[in-house]
Amino acid sequence: MLSRFLGPRYWQLARNWLPTVGMWSAVGSVGLVWATDWRLILDWVPYINGKFKKD
């Protein structure tokens, strides 16, 4: 469906930018966890959730 709106040139440009966008998304996610209450977010991660049980 997206290819109907984008021409072949823009489709190729979008494919070239996918790794960069993915990397910046990962960096932004880690930065968000770092800048906010990390425990609130990491309580949703299954492995880490068991390590920090509240007494």
C-alpha cells in the first residue's frame, strides 16, 4: 500500500534509511529509560523483573 504513494526513487531512499532510523530509535529508547524512572520501565522486562522484587 505504501508503494502506491511512494515512487521507486523514494522507496529506495526509505529502504536506505531504515537501519539509521532503527539505530536512532534504539538509542532514543535507551535514553528514555535512562532519563526516566528506569525501574518503572524495566519492571515490564521479564528477566529483569524478577531481579528487583520488592520486599
